[in-house]
Amino acid sequence: MPLSSAPMPKEPSGEVDVVVLGAGSAGIAAARRLLAAGLRVAVLDARRRVGGRAATVALKGHPVDLGAHWLHNGPINPLVRLARARGEPLRQAPGERHLVIGRRFATPRESASLIRTFAQADAAIGRAMRREEDQAAARALPPLGPFGRRVLTVEGLVSGRPFDEVSLHDVPDMDYADNFFMAGGLGAYVARLARPVPVRLGIAARVLDWSGKGVRVETDAGSLRARAAIVTLPMAVLQREGLRFTPGLPIPVREAIHGFVPGVYEHVILHWPDAPFHGPDRLAMLLGGREEPPGLLTRIDGTPFHFFELDLPTASRFDGRDPDAPGRYARAVLADQFGHRAIRTLQVCRSTAWRHDPFSGASWAVVPPGLVAIRDRLKAPVADRVWFAGEALSRAQWGTVGGAWEEGERAASEIAAYLGPKGSDPAFS
């Protein structure tokens, strides 16, 4: 069924088995699984496009991801398995990285020392996790020597918060070689997966009423009744009551939703043909300058595009400033590192600000120390009518499109098993 922004039908024709709120990765995965089970499905999204925080745009004739770009944890990522089955153009992330110290590339010995420091940090975190005591992840790290500050910066970038604000049990996997990219963009891949799904775009759900039999969703375009609902909206949106529940959600569910904190991972998209980096899709670490940026992903898909990455402390410096401020910062840092002549062909194409996006509120949801149980708490359905899904609920792949997809499929499978064949629920009328 083609994507559509047509108005939602009024009752009584506005009845389905399951209504899915949100057409990101979790919502698309849930809808595909429900349709395969023979259930009637409607997917609603306030955006005018599918994909949520996975969005691919064309810049200078090349597809570039504004949001999610990585397919993490290839051996367990359902989107990697699905891509292989579909013959999608996957490419594996290379193991090599660039390390620049001052205005020179690091020696092999310096690069090996950096790799050992990351391995030492990973081993320490693994040992601490086995003790099962939830604490700030940074507390698990021993003294790490001259590259210790770089490890903390990178860990904070990929975690979405400074490392002392992240639960030890939610530290992301840093095995770069297990990651993949999608030629043509990850957002475009998710959009292809959405083609069979009945999505109604530009329709914001305002109220989810679960007071009676089944649920009723009130939107700007009318109302829709269903036997059950899957809510895939980001935690930051739920926290500010972008969707109102009536009656209010049970206290443990509300506490879990409000336990998350917003994760921030932004990037400045650069077009830099003369960049001094060789080989596609390699991470670069820049040290020894007046500013040491959190990260740089170079020559994406072999093109002149680069992602100048911004963590929470860096991105927050631009809040309240003009939209070109992150780009000016990136230019200044790279000029300091490589010299002004080296950046003469550099163009700033775009800067992301997912933390200010009204449909997202953050790049992903982060669990702070002491609250590791909240992800699992949200997996339990509310009154066997309302399920939650999304990256925030994934234990192994939180913060990722693959984790969101996995959770969408989980919720859909549970609903399909509970509802049974279409029309078999006598309580729904």
C-alpha cells in the first residue's frame, strides 16, 4: 500500500486491529509483522515522511544521512540480516582509523597505544558489568594514561551523554568492525522497508484513550478505534506529554518514561574534496589542537562528504545561537588542525539539531546510573491494550535503528499472539 498523507477516515470506518503511533524504524517493523499476521493496521506519524530519526537527503547529488547512519552490531542487528536477505547494498565499516596529532598523522606506535587504551577501557567496563552493580560508567575506568581523556570523550559521544551520566550497564559496543553502512543512506533503506505499510503522514496523535474496550486515538484529523496500540514515539516526546493518555498511565510506567535523559549526538555535514584522509568511512581522531573535537567520520561512501561530530557538551555551546554557528566552529577547528590552506575547498552543507526537533527532542534516550531496569519495565503492556516500542526499550541495541526495529517486532509479535486471528476478540466491539 503506498505511503499517503490522506485524511484519516471517520468512524465507523476508522477501525483497525492495531494502531501504531510513529513511522520510524520501530513503527515500520511493528506494522510489517502485524500485517504478516493478517491483522488490520494503521500507522500514524506527525511528520511528512517516514523514518523518524533516520532521514536521507540529497546533497550535491549524493545521498547523505541527517540522522542515524550506522548499522551497529552486525551479528545481532535485524536490519543487517534483512538487508542481506533482500540483497541491499551493505558495506562493512573498515577497522582502520586515522589519528592526527597536531598537524601530523600519528606513528604506528602511537596508533597502537591508542588502540590498547580503548581495549583496556573495554575490559574494565566488562569486568565491572559482571559485578552487576549499577553505577556511573566512568567510575569503572582505571587510570588510562595519555589517551585516557580521548577515551572518555569518545565514550561520551557514542553514549549520548558524558560518561559519568551513563549507566554502566548501558555502555554501547565499541567494536567498530562489526558495524555496517548502507549505500544510498540508512534513512532511504528504512523508507524502502515502509513501502508495503499503510502509513498516514502529517497526522499527529493527541490523545490515546484506553479507558474502554480497545483504544481510541484522537488526532487533528479525527479519531480511530483499535483493539490495541503500539506507541513508538521518542521518550523525550512522551515526557513532555506530546501524547496524552486517558486515563493516566500507571505510576511505574510514568516513572520509567521520565527516568530517561536525552542523548545528544549531532553532526556538521562537510563537503571537503581536499581533505587529507584516504579510504572511505574511516573515523578520524584529531588531537593536539586548541580544540579536540569528539569525532570525525571521513569520506563517507568514498565521497568528499564528512561528518564532524558533536557530543552533548560541544553541541550545547551553540544553543541559542544562529544556525551557522556549528559550521563556523567546525571550520575553525579544522583550520587550526590542518592550516587554512587545507580547508580552502571545505564547504559546510548542513548541521543537525535533533535535540531541538519537535518530533524527537533528542538523538536517543539514555539511561542514567541506577535506573537500568526502566528499559525492561516499559516492555510490559498496559492493560493488554497499549504496548511501547522503540530504541529506548532495547537492551543490547539501544539508541540505534536496529534496536528500534527489534523492539517493534517484539511488541507486534506479542500483540499478534494475544489478539489471535482477526475478529477473534469478543471483548472488542
